[in-house]
Amino acid sequence: MTAAIALRHAGKVFAASVRGQSPFVALDNVDLVVEAREIVAVVGPSGCGKTTILKLVAGFDVPTSGSVMVNGRPIAPPGPDRALVFQSPALFDWLTVADNVIFGPRHRGEPKTDYLARAGELIDAVGLAGWERHYPYQLSGGMRQRVQLARALINRPAVLLMDEPFGALDAQTRSRMQELLLRIWAAYHPTVLIVTHDVEEALLLAHRVYVMTRAPGHIKSCVTVPFGHPRGVDLVGTAEFAALKYSILKSLWEENV
């Protein structure tokens, strides 16, 4: 079976921004695979290239070496088959919740009846029924992130890319958003690649966790998470969870020595 996402010996070098400086090697010989309908997390030190991986898969950039494939094809420019969810919801302040959600398919000229039906379903799925006519400034941070998630999913992407999506939220809201993401995944089964600094979050969400080295980033290890879905906060208190979390944290601490 063809992997949904495959990086093979992928490297990325950025030209020096100042004359006389050396080029910056962001990624070096990265091998990473995400199977269809799998949730995979990437953790690593700050500046190790985690977000660069997402940008390569999304088509915002191209590798300097190696290959990046999505569903067996070389990466193409950004398209609705790959949705990117950011830490800070990139919503249009002058549009309502509903209009933010339907922006993509309406802009592409899809049939109105189709995208309105999908929007209603998704707004309900993310827990925002009744908020359709509100504007982003009237919403909490968690609610704005729900809008961003619904807007990403309305395009029916095969791949959902998430860059620290819950990092700016308080602990309680973050926990609720993690549970929401797992419910959304169970209902729609997108392939999910999520970047996070939070090892606990990675273990609560992902089937596998890739651990990266410090820059130039490459894959240090890939950890299979042995817990089935759905997962709840009760799992965090188990000895098995604590041991797995410690092993990943120890691996990351070694990169900061």
C-alpha cells in the first residue's frame, strides 16, 4: 500500500540571509512515513526543522535533496487535498464563523448546496452550533481554533497537517481540543501529521511519534504508541504512559546537552 506521506532522504538547506554567513541546514537525510488514516506526531528541540517538514508536505517549499511524496506522487503546490492548521487561527476577522468555514469551497466555485451542507455538519461536529453568525473577535481562543479545524476539514483533505495547533491554549482547553481532534479523526479518518513540543500530547493523539535531533534535524527514533484509540486523560496517570513519556523526554534532553 502506498504511504499517504513519505519523506525519503529529504534535506532542506536555506541560503544565508546575510552575506558572509553559511547556508543553514534545516533538515538532513530525513526519512518519515505516515500511512493512510494514521495519526503521526513529530517532536524535537526548537529549531530542528519540524515546521519545515510540514511546509514541504503542504507544498509551500521544496526539498533541496531527497524526495517528498503525498499518496505516491511528488509534492505539488498547496491544494485542498492537504490542509494546514496553525497555532494561531488564521481567520478572516470580517467574516462570520459560517463564512470563514465555507471560504475555500465558495472561492473555488463549488455547488452552494454541497458546501453549505458540509459546513453545517462540521460546525456541529466541532461544537459551534448556534455560533454561525458570530465573528472571530466574539470567540474564545479555543472556539477560534475549532473554526479553523472546521474550515480545514470542509475541503475534505486527505492529509491534515497541524503545526502546534493547541500550543497557545490553556491546559483545560487544550485537553478538550485534543479530545475533539480524536473524535473528528474517528468520524472522518484524515491522515494527520502533527508537530508539537508537548510529548504528552503526542502520546495522547498519535499512533507513532517521530523524535528529531537538534539542527540540522534528522530522525533520531520512531516510537510506536501501544495504546488504542480513543484515549482519555485517565491514560496519563498510568505507569505505562509515564514510562513511555520519560523515554521520549530523555531522548530530547540528550539533544539539549
